[in-house]
Amino acid sequence: MSTAKIAITIDDKLVEKIDALVKKRIFPNRSRAIQEAVAEKLSRLDKSRLAKECSKLDKVFEQHLTEEGLTSEIELWPEY
């Protein structure tokens, strides 16, 4: 995995919290703590975006499509 160096500005209180986590050996260094925090936040944003899109679906219509698709193809399924 390639990485890129970036410079960021962080509030002193956050730096203290990050340093405390590093001191407790929860993270090996500041960089790793920030990388994991950013990755987790991005993952949560992706999940919330997916949830918002799913909430726009019409559940009754989607269920009808699912059942319609199954009944039209069931004759093609092999017997087990």
C-alpha cells in the first residue's frame, strides 16, 4: 500500500488526546492514530450514504419485484 505525506492542522486538545492514546500504546504513533480515525470516518460516511439511498426505496415495490423475479424463473431452477 502506498502512502502520501500530508500536513494538517489539529487543535491542541485533539493532539493531547492522540498523544495519550500513543502513550497507552493503543496506536504506535500519531500517524497511525490519524489514519485509522480518517478511515473509520470515511467508512461511516459511506455506510450512512448507503442507508440514505436505501431509505428512498419503496419497500412494497421492491418486494413485488423480488417475488415477480423469483416466480418467473423458478421453472428454470434444477431440482435438487
